[in-house]
Amino acid sequence: MPPSKVPNRNNSARGGKRKVKKKKESVASSNQIPIDDDDIYQEPLKRFVTPENQVKLTEEQLKEDIARVLTGDDPNVPKGVSKFSFKDRCYKPDPPGLSDHMAIHFVLKGSTLHVESEEYRLQKEREEAKAEEDAEYRKAMMENSDGGGGGNDGGGDLPEEELSQQQQQQQQGGDGGGGSGGASVAGDGHDKKNQFNYSERASQTFTNPPKSRGVSTEPPPVTQYSASITQWDIYDTYMSDHVLKMIEQQRESGGDKGSAGGGNGTNPGSSSGTSLGFEDRLAVLVDDDDDGRRDKDAVHSVKMAASLKIMERLVNQNAQDEIFQDFKYWEDASDPYREGEGSLLPLWRFSTDRSKRKQVTALCWNPRYTDLFAVGYGSYDFMRQGSGTICCFSLKNTSFPEFIFTTESGVTCLDFHPQHPSLLGVGCYDGTVMVYNLCNGGTKPIYTSSIKTGKHTDPVWQVHWQSEDLAKELNFYSISSDGRVANWSMSKNELKMEPVMQLKLVNAVKDEHHPPEQETTLTGLAGGCCFDFNLRQEHLFIVGTEEGNIHKCSKAYSGQYLETYEGHHMAVYSVKWNPFHERIFISCSEDWTVKIWDHNRINPIMSFDLGNAVGDVCWAPYSSTVFAAVTSDGKVHVFDLAENKHEALCEQKVVKRAKLTHARFNFEDFILIVGDDRGGVNSLKLSPNLRKLHLPVDKDGNVSSDAADREGVQYEKMKRLLAAIDAEPSSN
């Protein structure tokens, strides 16, 4: 510790000696121990104070070695930083970066190039080229200086700096020794460019003065016109123009090159004709049209075309007289001797050159003209898609179709309107639906769906016309594998799409711990394959899906299925309600089975295994217990449940090396048409054992001709069949 006071220099020796003597005497007197001068200074005392809350360690804990690891982490870097993620809309911890703990102490930007790099090679070439230019320049200057040595002594031995000065003097035309050198250069005849004295030259052209021109014209004459019109005047004018346009189009299509006014010289579309009234103009057009008809060629007239069509049918019937005789009068004589068996007689095979490489994808009979049926051609193979074809064949002319229509995409389904037989609804593979009018005579559809008005995104597998309602427009339904059932209304100019239902997937989760109402969960959309509407209850319809499930739906309640039937394991290709019993419907699938259902029961009441994939199934229009199914091995199976509930009455192979795709019964004649994947349609006649009618009989024993009685007989026949099926488990 330093002394509290600094002693005076003058008295330091004297006072110090006194104090030392006193201390020595006191120490000697107390301890009797001699003290040296070095021991006079004493160190300050150190007192260790232990906090009260300090942890007290034992000797073993104090002697224990604790390892410490030195890391390069920066203690000033914050940890546990969270940042807001706009993608996930929440705060997330920020992961540590690679350079978070790196500190830069020194930075120096250099210009070092690698000897093998491209930049070094280019720089080296530039330096060498510059060195060569400098060497050539010095060599030329030395030669010039040697040539002009007479004017300047020792010019050849001048250094480089003097040579450059001398060259500058020579080019500038200076005096002295440089002048003689310049003369020598000029005397050699080599002109050197002046590299030091530059002069700029420029020329200025005259700018043309701007000019403005203006032209004043007379304003067009304007007249004011006013008139009072009524609604019927507008309607009459519109109708007259419409009739004129239609007649002109007909004349242009007929090839009439005469004037619109005919022989009278009056043109209804001219300015003089517009002063006439609607009735007068129409009368002039009708007279002119009659005059034009007399001048037309009779060979190309409409009446001649109709006559030729009748002649073609007569020639065809004469050529195929045997087949037509079998169609009308043939009966299998062996049927009475083989009970429970039947046969099919092949009649005609309908095909065209356009359909040889296509598949029959749809069949439909006309509801009014029972000899007419439509065939749709396309392809079920995704990799072989092309254009589609629609052919309308008639049993009166089996050699060539009555109508042919071509579509951009393959045709997948057809349906005739029940009240308007000329309207044909068509569904295509690209999701388009169209409506054709057979009476128009054209080849283009009158209505076509588009992306603007609505369109399916997947193939349309079936279309179904709705019965005409006086309060609504003509409309039909469609189902597609995109999972939607849509309703299409025919407005004035376009088809309007209205979604009816979305087919949601049904996943059955069977667990003993869950109640039955919680077994089904709805997720995603199912692909629809087919559907059919109940004839007795119009709001009720069933839908077959690609997953093998059949759903009962209602047009009045589209939010959920009324029932789900799980009987098939693969795609359901066709479902059909029974035409006589409102509770029964039939289904066929790719899993080789045909099942008959009661829509009040979950499980099928009948099941038939046909041994191959079933392409189509349909009920017979004359019996409630007869149905036919076609398989991929080319066979037709015809069942009559009233005769045999376990096996088919007829199993006949119709085509070789081909797959049957569709089948349809005729509404009047006992004819069944089947289509195959080779583009052909075969017509088959059913033997008597396959078409037992069970006609109603009155009290006198006469056959009743009442349609209601016939439907009642068929209903009771199906009812007895259901009662027998219900009684079978109890009897066993």
C-alpha cells in the first residue's frame, strides 16, 4: 500500500533513520529477532468471502475433471429466430445458415488470372501482338533513319526516343536534319499516312420548310325522317325478309341462275319491290317459284329421288326374297319337341365401307318407325381414337343406310326422342353431345355443346331423352366418366347444360366396432358408365359406375344417393329397368355376371355367370321375364325366367373372331340386333320358345287386345317369380 503522506526530501534521511531505529528497537525488545530492511513492506491482506447461496462441493466433485470444447460459433449470433411463412401462413423457425458464424477480417480484390484460363490466353495474345507491332515499328524507323543518313550524321545510331522525335519532325515537315530524312521518304515514292495531325470535316444539308395542306369538303346531305310503327309492322317486315332470304337460298342451292323476279322482271329484293306489302311480295315470289319449277330438270327433282328410293327397296327385296320370307314366316319346327330351348335365326348383316375399321358403340331403334334403327361407330380403345360415324339403317333396304352422319370424335351413345322420332341425341368420346334432325336433310347437327355453354371432360357413355312436358323445353340427360350427370335443354340457339348430380366415390369400411350407418364414406368422384330412368316413377334413376357400384338416385334430391348396391367387382356396362315392373332392374358387368335386383333390397335376387365379359343386356319389350345378353366371345344369351330361372334358353355364337358390344330388341317384330367390334350389326329372329307372350284371356276364352290387360299379365308373371324366389330360402 502507498504511504498516506509523502516525506520531505530534506528530512527523509534523518526522519527515516529515526523511524527505523525505533522500529528496530521495538521489534528487538518484543521478539528479540533481527529484521532486515527487505521485510519492512507488508502485502495487503486477502479475505475470501463465500456467498451464502454458493454450491458447496465435496472433495471428489472438486477433483473431477470437466472437459470443455471450444467451438467456432459466434456467441453474438441470435438463436431461435422465427420468421413468418406466407406460404403456410404461420411462423416457422429459421434454420441456421452456413455463413452465420463466419467473420471476415480481411478482403482484398485481386486481378490474378490462372495461366490455363481463357482470359489469360487472350491477354497474352494481346500483349504479344502489341510487342510485335512495336518491334515492326522500331524496325521501320531504323530503316528510314539509315536511308536519310546524308542529312543527319549518325542518324542510324540515334536512340529510340530521338528516332520517335525525328519521325514526328519528318511528318510535320520540319527543318534541319529531319527535312532531309523526309525528302528521302518522299523520294522513295511511299506515302505515309499522317497519324498525328487530324482534321474534322462536316457538311450541312438544307432542311425543307414544313408545309401544311388542308382540304375542305362539303358535308354529306342529312335528311330527317320520322314515322310511327307498331309491333305488328315490325313483325311483318321481319317475316317478309326472312321468307325472301329462305327462297333465295333455295334458288341458289337449286342452281337457278335467273333473276329473282322471273319473267315479270320484278325483283322483290330491289328498291322498287320494297314498296309492296308482305302479301304482294310473297305472291310474286310464289308465282316466280312455280315458273322456275317448270323449267327444272325432272331427273334431279325431289319426287324423282323418292321414286328412286322406292325402286331401290323393291330391287333389294327381290334380290333377298328368301331372307325376307324367313323374316316374315319362318318358325323353328323343332321348338315343340325341345321344351326349354330356343334358337336364333341370322337374317341380315348391316355394314358399310366407312365402318369396317370401327367398333359398334351404340344401337337404338326408332320408337315410331319400327323398321329404322341407328348405329353409332367409334372405338373403345383410347389409343385408336378417330372420327365417328352414325348410320341409320332400315329393314326395307338392307344394302345401304338411309342416313349417314360424320362426327369429329368417336360416337359412344345414341337415343331417339320418344315423341319426336326425327330427333337423335348423340354422345361422343371427347365429351361433346349433339342433336341431329333426320328431316332436315343436312349432315350437320342442329345443336352442339361447347365449352362456353357447358361440356363433359370425359367420354359420354349414355344419353336419354326426357318425356316431353308442355311447360318445359325439349331436354335430355347424359352421363360421363367425369363423374357428372347433366341435363341438356334445347333453347333457341344453343344447348344449355345443367348439372344434375355428381357421382361421388363410395368406400365401404367394414368394421365390427362401427354401426352400419357409418360404414360408407364419400370421397372423390366416380366414373359413370350407364344409367336408366324408371318408367313409373320419373324422378327415380339408377347409375352404374366404373368401380362396380350401382347407385339409386333421384332428380328431386341430388345431394346424396338413395341407395348403393355393391354386387359387381368391375365396371358396370349396362343397367335397365324392367318395362313392366317398377321395382326390378337388371345389370351386367365386365366381371362376367348378369344380376337382377329389387331396388328395395341391397343384395341381388338373381345372378348369372356367363363365363366372359358381358357387353350389354336388355329386356324384351313383349315379356317381363325375357332378357338377352351379349358377351365378348361372340355369343348371345337369351333367358326366360318364367321357363328356367337358372340357365339360358339359348346360347348361340353369332360371330367368329369378334366381340359383341351391344344388343337391342325390336318394339314390334321378334327381332334382336347385335353389334360387334368389327363394325357389323347382325339381325337375329327369335324362335317360338324364346317369345312366349302369355296373352290375357277373358271369361269367354278369347284373347284380350287391351294393352292394359297385357301389361297386367306381365306384371303378375314377374310378381309370381319374385314370390317364388322369396319362398326358396324358407323351403330349404
